[in-house]
Amino acid sequence: MNSNGAVVTATDLSRRYGEGEAAVDALRGVSLSVGAGELVAVMGPSGSGKSTLMHLLAALDKPTGGTVTIAGEDVGKLSDRGVTLLRRKHIGFVFQFFNLLPMLSAEENVLLPLSIAGEKPDPEFFKGLMDRVGLADRADHRPSELSGGQQQRVAIARALVAQPTVVFADEPTGNLDSRTGAAILELLRASTTDLGQTMVMVTHDAQAASIADRVLFLADGAIARELPRSPAATILATMSEIS
Amino acid sequence: MIRAELRGLLGRKLRTILTAVAIILGVAMVSGTFVLTDSIDKAFNSIFTDSRQGSDAVITGKAATSTNNGSNAPTIPESVLAKVQSLPDVKAAEGNVGGDAHLIGSNGKAIVFGGAPNLGFSIPHGASRFNPLTLVEGDWPHGQEVVVDKKTAGKKHIAIGDTIGIQAQGPIVRLKVSGLVKFGNVGIGGATLAGFDLPTAQALFDKKGQLDEIDVAAKSGVSDQKLLAQLRSVIPPNSQARTAAQQAAEDAKDTNTFISFLRGFLLAFGGIALFVGSFVIANSLSITIAQRTREFATYRTMGATRRQVLRAIVVEALVIGTAASVTGLFIGLALAKGLFRLFDAVGFTLPNSGIIFATRTAIVSMIVGVIVTLVASLRPAVRATRVPPIAAVREGSTLPPSRFARFRTVGSAIVTAAGFAALLYGLFGKHLGTKGVLIWMGVGALLIFVGVSMLSVRFIRPLAWALGWPATRIGGTAGWLARDNARRNPQRTASTAAALMIGLALVTLVAMLAAGITASFRGAVNKIWTNADYAITAQNNFDPIPIAAANAVAKVPGVEAVANVRTGDARAFGKNFFATAVNPPGGSIFQLDWKEGSQAVFSRLGADGAFIDDGYAKKHNLRIGSPIDMTFSSGAHKVFFVRGIFNPPTGGSPFGTVTISQAAWDELNENPENLYSFVRMSGGDTPQNAAKLDQALKRYPDAKEATRQKFIDNQISGLNSILNIFYVLLALSVIVSLFGIVNTLVLTVFERTREIGMLRAIGMTRRQVRRMIRHESVITALIGGVLGIVLGIVLGGLLIARVDFIVFSLPVFSLIVFAIAAIFVGILAAIFPARRAARLNVLEALQYE
């Protein structure tokens, strides 16, 4: 595969759950690469292995075969501590259920990755980020005082604040209504377009996938199709074709 | 991240407070103990120092049998006083006598406040420099007069000019109250004071021409050394001269021993409460951490290291521990006051000169509280570090099992076995000092508790199934669900129950020992007391009584025989021991199990005969005819020859290690006193006979008669008071475990919000929800109760197997009460969590994420 400018690569990735007869192959030899500043969507029906793929790419889980490299580091060769430091520097997450800490304000939630790494925010970048996600006037609110869309904005700001090599977004609109979801997608797209943030998004929503530079379709644990940036209708059609 | 965790702590106020309570109570007990004992210590020290304030040196009799000068010290001839006064460097000297003097109330009974002393003493020269008392009203006593302390006078409505009865060594003497006094600014507890002029005091204490001590003041500029040297040249050999400070320290020796015992005793209970508290904390933290799995995983996805997660939780524990310790420290102050009252209530009024709050109290309480919390948090904290980042994206993630999970059963069995090994070594090991025994037993018990609580996880399912059976009958569906809930997380149920288990095991142990002591004592009395109808004892059942009382009884018509048991310290083979003397009628009143000799020994003791118990005979290899060179506290000594050897019954006997004849005893001891007298009367124990004895004892208010049954009950009543103190102190640990159950239930309800919402949605009433929680609580408490009671019986059995004078006896009634108490703890613990569960809004509960 082309690894020119690639920040995330997977080579012949496989993941098997269980042993013996009960073993299930969630992923069977997936290879891909994500270039710097690219927004890649991974699509597929339930059980296609798209979540597993993301877990492996984000070093949340270990593959039973194949390798993952992030920013040139072979994840499989890293110790637990090595992976932790990799996460600090190179990985950001956006979760379906936001995973904000309820006791912290929006601003504190956003700054959390930096404080964990023991770093100070660049005030200008931080201010620009809060403006960009539209939370400048809500910085002191607790998550419980924010709407779902606002919470996801906080989560996106949190994923971007350390300017990681790659942001993984796991069904970022899965827990939002379609209008709010559309706004969130706009924000994600803008992050890549304006800030050059590399992003991998796992979704089953064609609308979400339509903002991606490239859409990978997974079926039965393998890549079934790949599309360049396409409108939702095309993506939907491809989806129904493969499943 | 640490800030986030601390914020979270505030966000979970209720749970945090419930967790902290476990530590607060234990620390309060520790700090309360220090405050209490420091305060008593200071009060006693000021009493002893104040009473020696005007003296530079003090001359006292020197007891040959012990180093402290108790009431058994020999007296000093009054003639010594003149010699002392004529010494060149002595400015003034005053001779005094003292002893127990009961004030007799208007009802004819001795005025006694709990176990506090009734002090009588001479006041030879009114307000002399040696007199520590202040006259509040009236005049110092002269001739047939007495001064009493104002507090007692106030309580018992004694006024100047009244005539009151005083009983010291002889029968009651009636004296006029000439004045009221007080002792410095120190509360003297429940003690009563009675002061007389010297001749009156000497008559009352049967010390005519004798003095107990001579207080000496030196001319100015004379050194202590010089003064003492001069004094030593004129005092008799069985007396000693000390500086006032030395004497005050000597006076304080007994109380210091008592205070350090009390301190150790109470600290032990504080320690137990903290130990139980550590279980509660560990469990609460485990549950909250399990519930925050996703939170920790989220931290990890953001690049938090395991160490950071660990640190966050440890800091959290540190904050809880510190806050709880500070709170406990101050509650301890209040508790100290409460303990003063508790001791007061059980008849043990302590002196008080204000509450002392030492720096050491604060430091020790803080350190202990924080360390216990930290240690308890370690395991849950380590488990939290094992939360993988992937848990952040998974629904319903649970904590991964510990790396050592599969060694758990083996490990806990090893811990339990090690505990029993340590306990058994402590009990039966050879050449262990008292301290060694206590340490081994303590460590053993600790390990056993930890081991059994870990091991019990395996038995939770069957235990909950069996103990939950009644719940399914009473509670219907709610009962079924309660039983299943108690069984679904055995680890949690086990940890929650373990806290209660410890408290109940100790309560059971204490009850077992008490039952064993009672049973063996009853058995012993029934064996030895074969042919008497009444015992004559002091009102408090253990003080010595004047011989005159027994003599008065002997003159009562219908009395066939009176056997006296005299008692005091003696010394032989280089060791002090408890010796007794008996008169010949003993042979017809007591029945001893003779190994050598027979009942006839009682009347054949004569001037130089003795009978001894078998243990003493074996220890010193004594046979019939062996000599024992005995020294008495007066300093007199004499060789006695063994005439008999008996086997004392398990519950002990009224006789000491060595028993001689009453006649020989009275010759060798000053001021002999009876411990008991036993009386046989024609017609046996009848109301008429009892009335006759009461009439004869009227002039000896401190003495009373008791039938065999009453005698046993009286002796046991002291034990029951002690037992009650144990129960009250152990209740603290049970309360801690109660909070543990509350906490677990609150956390469980929180965790099952959605589930409870679902149950409500499909038609469960609020009442049924409450019932479900209550039954789960009761099942958990019962598991703790049953485990505790069984463990208590095992531990008690082991202890009793070791101790010679206690027989194994199951206090069935008490055990049933404990089991009911456990159920009650369960019901009590469930009240609040059940209400919370029932109040859940169904809609919100179902939407809850």
C-alpha cells in the first residue's frame, strides 16, 4: 500500500475472538493507510468488523495478526506505557456517548488531555478552538447543563486540543438527532479542512460518511469496497450492494 | 485529573460521607481514648501532687511483700513523730492515719458512688501546710467530729451540725459534722472524703498509737538529700523516707497502671472499629470504582498512565482519610465526655480536672486514620489501573478480574490457616510473655478475619440461598429478587457481610467467655460451698470487710458455724502471691477436693500448718511436710509446713495459693480483714434467719449477707457489668459495619437504577421495591451474622481450651439475641437506601444512561 505521507497504516490485520469451534473472525486481513490531513470513513453493517477495526487502529485492542503503525510507530511493539504515551501525543477520541466527565466544566473537559500529559495549552490555539466549536460562552457549564450536540462539541474540542496525529471518531452522530448530527459533521469536516486534522470515523450513517475524503466499506471482516468522497445517496447504494 | 477526581468526590457527597463514617468512628474512638485517659491521668496526678504540696518528704511504712504502699503497709509507731520533729533541719512534721471510711446515709446504707473509694483520714492540725483540703464551711474536726466533702454532702443532704454514721474498722460510730471541705480544683470522681482529728482517726482505723505516714517540711535551704539522710537515721527499719515528689509518683503508680491498662483496652476497640472500617472503605471504593470503569477508561484513552489512575484514586482516599480523621478527632473529644458518662453509668466514676487534648492525640489519630484509609484503598486502586482503555467504548464494561483471581481460594485458605497457626501459637506456644501472647493472638485473629472474609466468597451463593429462604416465603417476588440480588455479586456481598462478621465474632467470643466463666464459677461454688447457708461479703462483693462484722454475726442466735476467709499479700520462694487464712469451722462448711490430706486439715493447721493448691505444689515441688518460708506485708515472716494439697475446681476457690490458720494470720498481719465469711444456721436459709443476720449487720453497712444463689449472682453481676462495657464498645464496630451495608445498598441501588425502573414499569409497587432492598439487606446482614457467630464460637472454644479456669459453655440465648440483632442491623441499614430506590422516577430511571 501507499505509505507516502501515511500517518496510520494497517497491514493484513486480523482479529479472532474466542478459541476452537466457537472462534469468530471479526477481521480477516485488512490493510489500509490513512494519509495526513485525510478524513476516512469506515462503513459497514452491524457485525462487519468496523468497530473492531477502529479498536485495533486506535491501539485499544491487540490484533491476532498483522500490524498497525501510527506516526511511524509499530503499535504492536510498544509496551503498555509506550501505547499510553502514543495516545497522549498522537491519538484523539470522539465517542458515541461523549464520555465527558460530569464533574468538570466544558473547558476543564477540553483541557483534560493536556493536564494529563502535564502540558499547558497554547492560549491562542485554545481560544480559537473554543470559538470554532462554538462553546466560548459555555466554557463554565457542566456537561449536564449542555445539550447532546453541545456535549459532542466539547468532546470534539477535547480530541483536537492536543493536536494529535489522528482523531478516531466512533459513531460521532450515533446518539444525536439528525439536525444536531449534521452540525457536528460540519464541525468534523471543518477540522480536517481548516486545521488539517487527520481523522478516522466509524459510522453506519451514510450522511456522516458523505463528509469523508474516502469511504471504506467493510463486510464480513474485510474491505469490500472503497469510494472517494461521494454523496450520501451513492454511499447508501453501495451499502445495500455489499450487504 | 486529580482535580477531576476530587471534584467527583464532591459530586458523590452522600457516598463519600457514608464511606468516611467508617473511618470517622474508629478515629473518634482512638482520639476519644487518648483524651479520656490523658484527662484522667492529669486529674489523678494533680490529686497526688496536690496532696503532697506542703511536704518536702514523706515517711511511710514499707510493705515487705510489694513495692507500693497499699493499705497493707505496716504502720509507724507514733513515738517516731517526736524524733522527726526534733531533727535539726525539720521545720514541721505531722503524723497521719487513713483508710477506708464509709459515710452512712440517712437510710442506714453506706454512701457509695460506683466503684470509687471512700477515703478516711486524719486532720491533726486543721489548716496546716500538710493539709491539701480547703474548708468550705464550718470548722475543722475535733474529738467526735467529722468533716465531709462538699459534693457528697450536697448529694446526700448532709449539713453542718448533723450527726452521721461512719464505719471504718469497727462498727458504726456516730460523729457530728463540723465542716465541709473540698480538694483543690480537681473533680475527685465518686470518691467520698471523711476527715477526723488524729485520735478519732486512730480509733476508727484501729491504729491507736500508730501512724501510717509522717509528712515532713524542711527548713529553708535544706536539700532533699540532707533531709532524707536525717530522717533515715531515726525511722524504724520497716519504714521508708521519700521526697514528696517521689511519694506522689509512688502514690500514682497504681492509678498509672490502671490508666495505661484502660488506654490499651479502649485503643484495642478503636483498632477493631478501624479494622472493620477498613473493610467498609475497601468495599465502598471497590464498588464506586467498578461503577466508574468508563471514566477510568476515558482517562486512559487520553493517555493517562496506570500510575496516574492509581495516583488519582490514592489521592482521593487520602482526602477521604484526612477529612474523616479530622472529623473523627473532634468527635473523639465529644466521645471522651461520653465515655466519662458511660463509666459513670456503670458505676465507675472517674476523676476529672478538665479535658486534655494533647498534640500526640491529634498526630496519632490522623496518622492511624489516614493510613488505614490508604491501605484499604490500595486493592481497589490497583484494580482500577487494570481498566483497559477499550472499556471507554464498550457498553456495560466491568472491571477485569484481578491477575490473582484464580489463586484467590488457595490464597485465602492459606491466610486463614496462617491466622489459625498464629493464634494457636499465641495460645499454646511456650515461653511467650503476656505481650507475645497478645500479639500472636491479635495477628492471628486479624489474619483469620481477612482470610475468612475472602474465603466466604465461595459460600455466599449457598449461604444466601439458605438464609434467603424465609425472605422468599415472606416477601414473595420481592423476596425472590432480594435473594437473587444478594447472590449475584458474591464478592460484594461477602465484603459487606465481612464487616459485620468481625463485630459479631468478637461479641460472640466475649459472650462465650462470660458464659464459660459464669458456668465454671457456679460449678465451683456449688462444689465448695456444701454446708453453709449464707455468705457475708462487702456491698460491692469484693472489698475486704472488717472482722468485727463476722464477729457480730457469730453472736446471732441460731448461728452454728462461721468460717472466715482472711486475705492479703504474702511472699515465698521470691514471689508475691495471694494468701488466705481460714478458721477451723471451715472444715464443716467447705468441701475441698483433697489430693493429699482431708477435711480434717482445716482444724489441724495450728500455728504453723498450711494447705496449698496443687499447681503451687507442683511448681515448687512441695509435699506434705515441706516448709514454706512466708513473709507478710507487715514484714513478719514465719516457716509453715504443708499439711494438705487440694485440687481447686475449674472456677477457682475462695482460697489463695497458700492458706494458713486464722490465728496464725492475725498474729503476723496488722489490721487483718475478711474477704468473705460463710455462715451455717439452724433451719438453713430462711427469711427469719436472713432477717437476724441483717439485724446483726446493721452496724456494718458495708457488709451484707447472701444465700448461695444470691452470692453467685452477686459475684457474676460484676462480670455482667464488664460484659456490658464490652458490648457497648463492640457496638461501635457493629455500627461501622451497619454503615457499610447502607453504603453498599446505596451504591447498588444507584447501579441498578435502570433495572429498578424496569421493575417499576412492569408493575412493581414502591412497597415491593422497598421490601426487595430490605430483604437483600437482611440476607447480607444474616450472612455476616452467621459467619461471625460461628467464627466467634470457634475462636472462643480455642481460647477456652487454653484457659484453665473457664469451661466451654454455649450462651444459646445470647447467640439468638445476636442473630436477631444482625437481622435488625439489616433492617436498619435498608431504611434509607430502600426509600431512595422506591422514590426513583420510573421514566427517568429508564432513560438513565
